[in-house]
Amino acid sequence: MTSAPNPRKQKAGLATLDGLFADTANVQAIHYSCESFYDRPEGQSPRITSIAIRLLDSGQTN
């Protein structure tokens, strides 16, 4: 497996972003944070500690 940039995937990704920014009234960005993935000897998944949602057109964040 190679980690070199893939121009075809980059072009498709940019087209997707262009489409999202062309329709900002219907786009929300969601960000979450969780506990650290490191030092988890019990093997449990980290808990989500916060979630933020931002409306792309107005910039309002909840």
C-alpha cells in the first residue's frame, strides 16, 4: 500500500467540498472529542466527551 497522493481521489474530494460549500444552508459540520486512545490496557473504546455542531451558512455553533 502506498501513501502517495492520489490525484483522482483528491479531485473527487475537492468536488465534494465544492458541492458542500455551494449548498451551505443544508450543511452542518460535526466535531467530537473523546478520551485518549493511548494507555488503554483494558481494551475498551474511549468515551466521547463532547460534540459540537456548526451550521455552515450562519456559523452558529451548538
